[in-house]
Amino acid sequence: MSSTMKVILAVLCLLLLSPSSGSKILVVPVDGSHWINMRVILEELHSRGHEITILRSAKSWYIPSNSSIYTSIDVPMLEDETDKEFYYKMLQDVMDCRRYPTFLRTFCQQHLITSLLDNGHKILARAAATMIDDPVFIKRLQDSKFDLMLTDPALSLGVILGSYLKLPMVFNVRWINVGEGHLTMAPSPVSYVPVSGSELHDHMGFLERLKNMLHYLYSVVEQHFIINAAYSDLFKRHFPPGTDLLSLEYSADIWLFRADFVFEFPRPTMPNVVYIGGFQCKKAQPLPNELETFMQSSGEHGVVVMSLGTLVSALPHETTEAIAAAFAQLPQKIIWRFVGETPSSLGNNTLLVKWLPQNDLLGHPKTRVFVAHGGTNGMYEAIYHGVPVLGIPLLFDQFDNLLRLEVRGAARVVEARSLTKENFLEALMDILGKPSYQNNIKGLSQLHHDRPISPMDTAIFWIEYVIRNKGAAHLRSAGFDLPWYSYFSLDVAALFVALSGTFIWGLVSICRFLCCRRFRQKTKSE
């Protein structure tokens, strides 16, 4: 066979095997750190020929209106009525909660989140109503003939709009409504599955199981009486009777779950959950010259990298002073993503930057420790590159995330509220001085990499699977369609109780009848 013929056959094979090219995908992302991982998926989808349309807020923090990989439409969203200052106030409130005893402080934090959810879902309900009540906007979406809705259900707009347009739905998900996505859609025995925000692991004593149960009951009340209530008017006007937010979420075809069981505690799952934890991670690229020079100047001691994420970029002044003073005592060099007034105790070994290539720094052979707030993206990058973590959790899921690494011996955690130069330095020296932290995170990294298909390829396959098959209803559990009393077999239990009660009543009645008859006969004979 000639070389020309081989080339032609190779091109034909590629064309035949090209999956779902040219499909039209409607995307409703979440801003902040959530956008970072959604963008990675969109770049891959665009490279495979898919046409992408994004609904974004005109006041979006990180999602640009102009892009070479998607078309954007501005709509009202949660970010229109919140700003970053809100998160700074929330940080201060959470630090106040951390003053309570261990058993109580998580409930204090949950109460703060409840107020956030109450207000946030009311805003989202108004935004959804504005969109659905706009016939021009809805007709524009309907006329576009989208093949799929891809959304992050941490905010509900994509879920509601995708259901209203009757599009197949794929979730890019970890957090949803009142906690982690598993707790919404998979069986979650509270005896060993920690509820989000409880700061518990999967081996619980009695008091820990009691705490977990209280958090679970709290989340049930929050879901049904606060979150669902915010959408009641919208659902009455535009959806069939009995619709609530949970029923719309259950209708999603595939849940692309940003986690895997190297990080998560083992627990029950469902057929339409696909694990893509760490899909945004990639091999480290060469650093800019100035950063590379700084890394190499660290010699045998190496470098400590510190970043507190996208939403909360500044700690209280006294805390940053303590951190800077501790860093100054180390032989290592420090690269610190920092915004704010430069600490007076800053050492000559510390480089402050407003932005840093986090993935590339974590993959550098000179990096020894990652000081982080505990966001999911950063934790997976640390696992991917095998870098132990010193955690300073600040908000939301960060406390639970760092706990997962801590119980596996790959992290230490210090409280921002009680952080001092001494305890921060002690924790850093502990991680730098004990090989166990490095060995444990390397072990997690090896497990994370040991898989037949990369997380990104897995995500793209299932997105295109739903497009090709116009959904994946065969993977949805029938349990989603059952009323709660049937799901827990309470109706069956009630029948057994009724039959048992009837049997016992009948037995007692017979015994009483026989006893009374015998007594009457005895009395009569006397």
C-alpha cells in the first residue's frame, strides 16, 4: 500500500471516529474558582468541534464576555447582587464561630451558610423567573436547538433552565444546595458518611455519629423549608405540579463528580455518577525566567508555596504578620500569593506576588510544601504533584477538604483565628522535617495517577455520550421518582406494624376471652 493511501485511510478513520462533532452546548457556569475547572472542560470541548454558548453575569468576576472558544449571553445571576467584600465579612464571621467548642462551632458555621443560602436562592429564583418570563430570551434559546445543558449545580439557574427547555443535562459538580453532591442524590448512611460541614471522617464514635445525625437533620430542614420554598412560586407557574428543586436535579443524566476515592471517603454511589477528580490538573510547564531563577536560588532547602485562592485573598493583618515572621525563620525560600499591605515582618527569603502559576509551581522539583486554604482545585493539584499541605481553612468546604488529607497523613491544619508565629512555624517545620508527610502524599499521588483513562477523557466521553444518545435515562435510579415514605419503605413498615398490632390485639383478645370464660365457669361451679 502506498504512503498516500495510508494517509487517506488514517484521515478517514479519524473522521469516522470523531464523536459528536459540531454539537451545540448551552453552559451555565459558576463564577470564582468553579469557573477555573469549567473553563478547562470547555477548552477541550471546543477543540473537538463543539459549539458553546455561555450564560454569564454582566458583572462576572472571572468569566470574560469575549472568548475564542464560546459565545456569551449576559443574564441576571447571583453575582449581580453580591461582591467580594461579602466574603471578607463571611470570613470574619466564620473566625468568630471557631471560638466555640469543637462540637458546636460547625453548627455556628452552618447557621451562617443557611442565611447565605436563604438569600442566595431567593436571588436565583428571581433571576430564573426573569429569564423564563422573557419570551424573546426563551425563544432565542429554543431556536438555537441546543443538544445539551452543561452546568454547575452549585447555583440552580442551569438546572432550572435546562429542565424548562427539556434539554439533556450533564452536571459538572461537587457542591450542591446544602452540601456535597453525593448527599443529594446517593444513599448516605450517617453512621459512616460524614455530612458536609460536620468536619468528621468516616470512623465515628457515638458522639460523632450524634453530631453527624444532627447535621443531617439540619440539612433536611434547610433543603425542604428554606431552599425549596424560595422557588415555590416559580415552579407553580412554569412546571408540573409537585416539582421542586430536588426533582429537577435528579433528572440530570450524568453527574461529572469533581472527586475520586483517593480523596473522598468510600461511600455508596450511583450509576450516573462519573468521577473526574483532578481533571483540571496537568503536567507542570516551565516557569517564567524570574520565578525559575528564584526557585533555583533556594538550593537544597527548596521552596514553600502559599496561596489562599480566588475569593478570599487576604487574612487579618495580625495573622499575615505572624505568617510572614514564621516564614522569615525558615531556610527555605517562599513564594506567597498576596494582596494587601506588605507585612512589616517580611523576610528576605519571601517573594510576594499578586498571581502565581500554581499548578506549575506545585509540579516544580524544588517545591517542598503547599500552604493553602483547602479549596478542591488546590487539593487535587497537591495530590497530582505529590506536595504535602499545610492548611489554613477559611470558608465553606475547606475545613472538610483539609480533614481528608490530614487523616491520611498528608497535611497539617492550623486555625486562622488562633494562628501565631510559633504554632505556624512548628507546623511548617513538622512537615518539612518528617518524611512521612512526603511519603503519604506521594502514595496518594501514585493512586490518583493509576487509572486506565484520564479524568478529562472520562469527562468528555460522558458529555458526548449524552449528546449521542440524547440522554442517559437508563442510568437514573427509580428511587428518584418515589415519595419519601416509599423510598424509606415506611408504608411497608406501617403495614407490618399494623399487622403485628392486629395479631397481638387478637391474641390478647382471645386470651382474655378464654380466661374470662374459664373464670365464669369456675364461679358457676362454685
